[in-house]
Amino acid sequence: MPIIRYQGKLLECIQGATLRNVILNHDLTVHTDKAHYINCRGFGTCGTCAVKLTGPASPVTKKEKWRLNFYPHKIENGLRLACQVKVEGDIEVKKFEGFWGEKIS
């Protein structure tokens, strides 16, 4: 079973699970500040669950390309929408600052 490294914790999940759901099921969040309350609930339209991934995951979806290609995101930053990512193996996840998690340091 894949292991997700996130916020100093190790989260176990089944292969093919949606990253956002796994994180929420472990009482954590992929949202910052008010985005925790104001988000699209996993439909891939708001962009507030953007994260940086290292490790095997599903390919970028059309919905991700669409949302991560306009402000405040830039597709070339390499972020992914946690609500669209299927976990395919052990991954490390990093959340950045900013309402949409777009402020890459």
C-alpha cells in the first residue's frame, strides 16, 4: 500500500486513491486559511488544493491543465490538484503558502 509523506506524517492508502480524500480522511487538509471553507469540494475547478508532488501519481488531467493554466497558477510551476491526483505509489506532498497554495518558495 502506498505511503504519502505530508506535513511530517506518513499516511497509508490504497493504490488509486484520490490524494485529497486520503489527506482529509487523516484529519489533515490540502487547503490554506479560508480555502479550507471556500473550495470546490474536489471538482477540480477552484485550484485551492494545489500541491507539489514527488513520486508516482496519475497523469495530469484535462481539468488540471485547464485550472492550472490561469491566474494565480502557472502550469510550468509543476503543481497538481490534489483532488484530481490518483496515488500510484509512495509520494511526498508539499503545500505552499497563498490562498491557492501557489506561492512556491
